[in-house]
Amino acid sequence: MAKKQLSRKQRERLRHRQEILDTALKLFSGRGFHNVSMQQIAEASEFAVGTIYNFFASKEALFDELTKSCGERIINELVVILKGAGNEVERLTDLIRHVPALLEENAEIVKLYVSELGTRGAKISKSRNKEDFHIILDSELQKLLDNGIRKGVFRKVDPKIATLAINSTIETLAFENVGLFDKTTVTEMFDKVEQFFIDGLLLPEGQGND
């Protein structure tokens, strides 16, 4: 079934909403979340304050939407890789190798997210566990590992634990390196992550299996 086309008014509303989010990200990144008011976001985006509140109930709600939309975009890219062409080893390798580019592209919002972990970490962590897009990524990676195990490509590890280990390592290193991001350093680091997990998972006789 074809998707219902949005009306001009709906498209305009989405565009305005994105303009507000983009403006808020620039202000939060430059001045810090706590040093920016909704009034300042309204002035910078050239909307009335009332219009901003029509889209977002509070500054916290706006921030949460920023991190959620970024998370969805990043994880959707990773899921495409996991479901893409190539065998299990190639797709897992591609996933890890793609992280530095994703981090570079989204460094501004990731840095902002990390800066807020100290003051709002419990709330952010709680909401993260409920986000469907994280569940989708975990599910696809676990499925890939399980298929590799059944084909005799990967060792007989617990795919759920392996998924947790891979995702936790990627997320931890991403957060630790976003503050002073250096593409070369991060790429070299994830080359080591790739070597660690691929070498650790591969069966010696299974490396060439499809």
C-alpha cells in the first residue's frame, strides 16, 4: 500500500519543526543546554515563543527529541548495513568500520548528549531502554551472529551476550572520543575493535564460509 502523501500544511509543519530542532542544536552546542532559553531558540529560529511551545512542551522535551531523532538516524544506518549485502563477517566488519564516519557526522549532537549524562543520565538511560530503534539494532545484530554460528562461521558463543558486548564497546568508545574528535585516531581505534571481535568470533576453519 502506497504511503499517504502529506498535505502542504503538514509538510510545512514538519519543516518548521526541523528548523527549530536545528537551531536548538546549534545553540545548545555553542552555549550549553542550561545556558539557552526557549526565548533565545525562538529568536534565533525566527518563530514566536508560543510557536515553539506548540511543537515542544518544554526545553527538556525539545532536547529529548533531538537525541531521539539523532539516535534513530544513526541506528537506521547501522541496521541497513546489518541487513545489507555480503556474508555475516563482511556485514559485521562493515558495521564497525562505519562508526567513525557516523560519529564525525553526528559529533555535535553526540557531544551534547554526553554532556547531559551527568545531570540527566538516569532519565536518559531509562528512556533509552524503551526506544524501539535500539531494540531493532540489537535484534538485527543478534540475528546476524546467530546465523553465523549456525553456518559454522562464528564460534558457538551466546549471541545475546556477544551483541551486548559489541554494542556496549562501540557506544562507550564513541562517547569517550566525541569531545576531542580526531578522525584518524578514532578510525585506528575501531580498526582494533574490528580485529578484536572478528578474530574472537571467527572459527579458524570457518573464515571463508558463506
